[in-house]
Amino acid sequence: VITWNIRHGGGARVSLILNFLKSYNEYDIIVLTEVRNNKNLPELQKTLISWGYIIEFQCDNSATNSVLIASRLEYSVIPTEELGDHNHRVLHMDFGSFRLMGCYFPQRQEKSIVFEYILSQIGGDKPLIVLGDFNTGKHLIDEDKASFYCAEYMDKLEESGLIDIYRALHPHAREFSWYSNSKNGFRIDHIFASEVFRERLINCRYIHNSREEKISDHSAMALELS
């Protein structure tokens, strides 16, 4: 699985975005955030389909940042009406043996709405992977200060049975996936998963050249499971 915030629907960078993704098109699932129903969407969809992916995208508003999932695995979509006006922020998919949520979180306290939805969906007979742009992290660990809203929910996810996949493999590492205009670093792109996936972990890493080469303002994130 690979997840990446492509920034404001891709802007004039769609060819650079697709060229980057082509290097990772062996991944079974691609989760893109900040995708918009704009002039770039048909080219993104057409190219991903040509690589053998099935596309799921459910946002009609051309100015709204949303989530696109491209998958080589068959799936069904789980409705997310509980999110109300934030329905476009989560794609909840059933892949048969597991579930996956691709997420793009809102700002400030509104993040709690998405966090509460995720917490309500943990458990049941199928393990869960939650990934995307959380716009949140842990104070003094995923940022130098304490400026995150809803940071307490990161602990709540772990207390509810999900593991921070990156931290499970890199307990003492410190990496940032996004930088502010003042050059402060933040780890706000995450992958959480049910405990059962711990035994299947091969690798979880950030791909910083997507940000360093200014293809987007976010580093991509890749997960490999046995």
C-alpha cells in the first residue's frame, strides 16, 4: 500500500505526479489525498486504470479536497453517512479479509469527527488499516512543540487496538512528512493497523523525494506486508 497527499488536486503537476506513481505501480493499493474533481481527475483515473487499477472516488465538488483509492484487489465500499458533511474525507473499503480506510482529516477541532468515526469502526471480525493525511501527530514526538489539535486521539487509536505501523518498526526514529513555510517539520501522514498485522510487517517507510523534488508538499508513505 502507498499513500500520498498530492496537494490541492495536483495543480499543474499532474504529469510529475503520475511519473512519480509509475515508480510504485507494483503496489496493490494506492491511496491519494487532496484529490479534487477537477481537470486533473480524468487523467489520473485513466492512467491508473491503464496500470490495472480499479478506481474509487466519490466527491463531486471541484474545490473540495477528497480521497481517491486505486486498487488491484476487489473490494466493496462501506457507507460512511455517519460523517455527515465530512463524508468526503474517508473512503472505507472492505477487501474481504480486511478493511481499509483512506483518510484526509480536516483542520483544528473538526478532526475529532473523523477520529470518532474511526474509533467506532475498530473491532469486528475483520482487521483494519487506516492511512492517509491525519493533519495530526503526537506532541513533541511528531513535532517540536505542541501545536496539534486533537493529538490525544493518536493515543486513543492505540488504546483501541491499532498500532502505529511506522513507530512499530522504527521506535526511536524521527522523520517529518510535511514542513511549514517557516521550515518546522511535522509527521502528519500515518498508517495505523490492527495488531494482527504486526506479524506480517515487512517495511513501512516515508518516501521523501516526492516532497524534496517539490512534486507535492508531502512525503509519500509505503507499507509492505507479507
